[in-house]
Amino acid sequence: MLALFALPSAGRPFTVALDIASAGAAILTVTSGVVAFLTLLSSFNPQVSLSSEFGTQLGRFLLDTELGRSWLITAIFASVVTVLTFAVRSYGAVLVTTLLAIISLIPMSTQGHSGELANHDAAVMSLILHVISAAIWLGGLTLLIAVRPVSSSPELENVLRRYSTVALIAFIGVAVSGLARTLTALGRWEDLASPYGIILLTKIGALLIMGLLGAAYRRRLIAKAAEGRGAFWVVVCVELGLMGIASGAAAALARTAAPADTITIPQTTAAEILTDAPVPIELTLQRWFTAWSPDLLWVIVAGFGIVFYLVGVRRARRRGYPWPARRTISWIAGMGVLLWTTSGPLAAYDDALISLRFLSFALLSLAVPLLLAFASPVTLAALVIHPRNDGSRGPREWLLWAAHSPLARFTRRPVVAASLFATSLWLFHYSDLFRWSLYDQLGAEWMISQLLVTGCLFVRSLSLNASTTPEGRWRVASLTALTGAATFFGIATITRSDLVVAEWFGAMGRTWGPTPLQDQALAGAATLMIAGTIAILTGVSVLHTKRNNRPTDSTPVPAVRKDPHL
């Protein structure tokens, strides 16, 4: 992560960073295999030998049990990262490697909470974000120590400043995810007096106090650190002290049973077996404003998105660039709709009502992207973020690269964007991805991410400048075809005689609201809303194209040839 945002690819520190990452990934590969083997021994107590019987037991553990699969996936991804970090040196390849490295941390994070215990989904997501944030924080600190001998004073100062920003974001991620884990681990205020609560308070206090001290020290000592070794090691020691206390408390918490984690949910109904919670109470008008089921990932995304945008608007106005208020309102509204969809009443009831899940599809794929695109966040970022002049890539450079890369230009073509959008609709109507999003929290996050990405690509292809490009002539045809596809999916869902994922929605046991088949018809109506919105966009596109093609007084009109035979 720090190599992507802090180091020029042509410098020696960049190579050292990737070598360190390769060594770390290799250690993770080996230790994952060792832990998997020791877990097999402690869980099943097999007779260790070179016989085929033990090999069969090991294979079944790695392939047939969730715990074994987690360690196997971790080892596979870590081994791939080991090879890539050793072989690649370009920014694009390092970006892919970074994403794989983050993914490799997810399987082991999911092992920290049993699915039979309370608040399983919320606890797992908080653990995943906690581990990833801590890894970025501590990994960057390790890199500072490694690149110190091969960096000049100006280079070291730049790296320290950029690490300070990355560390602050990671610190917020650690703190927020830790707070969320606290809320799921403690059932009552009295639990703070338990051994788990006391250790937890110690960790929170140390994290907050030393986090503030670390930020103050970095502000005062970064400039001095580039001039002398003493100041540099002060910065490093402050960070190590912070991470040491937090990591030590985290290790103690991992060995201490949380009060809420000792509560096993009595799974007596189908809804409790499927969702780890009873059927929610009846969806009334009041519940549309009071029902909440926070998804920590999108809470953090919405929070950072709003804060960064407002900071950008403030910086633009300080520089004398008046930023339209309507764009700011559109961005905040888009983030608000995203938060309301992923953490509000739709999230609280979409496990029981398929119509609300399809309504969330419509909001995530069209409403949120339209609001966000109108806010022009890339334009704002390019305007206010300082450009890099040392060959490294900061947020501005990465955003511009993503916006103008060959892949981005290809996906902005109306035909391609419409095809991706239609494929997304098909996947969540007729494939097992929809079922995966119901049974697995990671599947639900994938669904949300996919809908947002395909929706943003589709909305971006409708930009006003598209009518002046060679692909612009295909825009109306693509919109018309997509309208027909969405209409087909909606009508097919309304008229369908069997129930989608019947073992889920048909087994919920709701005693209020429409029947499952009636609710499925309402879900089809939500898909028709998507078709209607696309039809409106088609009409707007046609009017816009006609307006651009209408000759004006300044447009030369071709001379009319006279027929020589007349």
C-alpha cells in the first residue's frame, strides 16, 4: 500500500518495499500451512504418518471443512503474492498484487467468530476491517525502517509525510472497527467489568491516547526526522509503542471469551437457522425511519466519502474556485442513499422480503450512481489535490489514471457499459450469486460492490460528451436494448410461478405482509422501476442528441446541389 502511494517506481526504496512485501508474503504462506497442520492435529487428533490414510484426512480437512479451506485459501493467495511482489515492478501490477494481498487477509479474519453466536455478520465484518487496517498500519511502519538506509533526506521526509496520512486513515479504520466489535462483543454495560471488558477498555484507552500523541509527534518531528537519525527513531518508536500496546491487548482479547460470544442463539425456527436472527417485526411506516442494520464497511465508505468531499470543497473555495452547491448536495444525498440502503430499513428487512432486496438493487445500480456522478468527484479531486512531482503516484494521479486508462475508456462505451449492466441484472436474477449474497456476508458485499461499479460505469457512459464521440451514435440503441432487457426481467419475475431461492424466502415463516409469491411480484415491479428510469434516460439522451445536432446560425449549412436535369 505504501509503495503505491508514497514511493516512485524508479527509485531504490520502491524495490526494497516490494522485496520486503515478498518476504512477508512468503512467511505468511509458510505459517498458514503450519497453522493449518497444527489445527488439524488439535481439532481431530489424527495419527501422524506418511500413510495414505493420514493424507486423506489432511485433504478432507483442507477441502471439506470451513476452517481448513480458510487456511488453504490464505496459503494459496499468499504464495501468489510472494511470486508477484518478487517479479513485478510496474504500478499497475503492484496495484493488482496489493488487492490480492488484502484478499489474503480475509479468510483468517472470518475465523474469529462462530456463526452460531450472536451478531455474527457484524462481528465478522468488523474483524475483517480491523485486521486489514492494522496490517496496512504496521506494514507501513515496517517499511519505514527498511527504506531508511536507502533514502535521501528529501525522500525520507516525503515518505514520512505520506505514511502519516496512510497511518491516520488506518488508525481510524482500526478504531471504528474495534468500536463496532466492542458493541457486538458486550451485551450489557455491566460486561465492562468482566475480564474481557477490562482488557478492552485498556486497549481503547491506549489506542486513542497514543494515537493522538502519535499524530502530534508526527506533525512536529517529520521535518526533523529527515535531518537526523534521532528524530526518525522517535517517530518510529512512537508508532511501535502504539502498535505494541494495541496488538498486545488484541492478543489478550483473542484468548478471552467475550460476554456476548458466550451466548448461543437458540435456533428453533427456519429464520433463525438461516439468518441467525428471528423474523423482524412487521414493516410499518414507523419502521421505515427507525429500523437499522448497520453494515460497517459502507458506514466507513460513506463517512470517508462525505468528509473528503467537504474538505475538497473547502479547499477549492479557499483557492478561489467556487464549487456549485448543487454538486455538494448531490454527493451528500448519494452517500446518504447508499448508507440508507445498506444500513437502513432495506438492510433490516431484505432477508425476509425479496421485494426490498430488489428495491435495493434498483437504488444501488441507478439512484446512487446518478447522484454521485452529478457531483463530479474526480473533477473536484483533480482540482484540489496537490500533484506529485517526484514520480510517485498520489490520490490525484491514481484517480486520473483510473479515469483515463484504456480499460476505463473501453468500459465507458455505451454498448459495453449497457452490456455490463444487463449482465449484472441477469446474474442477480438467474444465477447462484443471488443465493450467495443471502447466505454469506461476503457475498452480500460483493453484490453491493458489483451493482455500484456497473451502475457508475453505465451512468458515466451517459455523459453529455458521449454524443460527440464515435461511440455516441450507439448510446440510444444501447439504452433502448437495456430498457427492453430490464422490462423482460421485471415481467418474468412478476409472472414467475415458482419462488426465487424458495428454501430461503419460502421458509422465513412471516405472519405479516404479502405472501412470498406476492412479494416476488412486487420485486418484479422494482425491476420495472429500473426499466422506467432507463427509458427516461433514453428520452433525455434522444433530446440531447437532437439539440447538439441542430444547426445554429454559426454552423455552416452545406450547399444544396442543383439537379442538372431540372
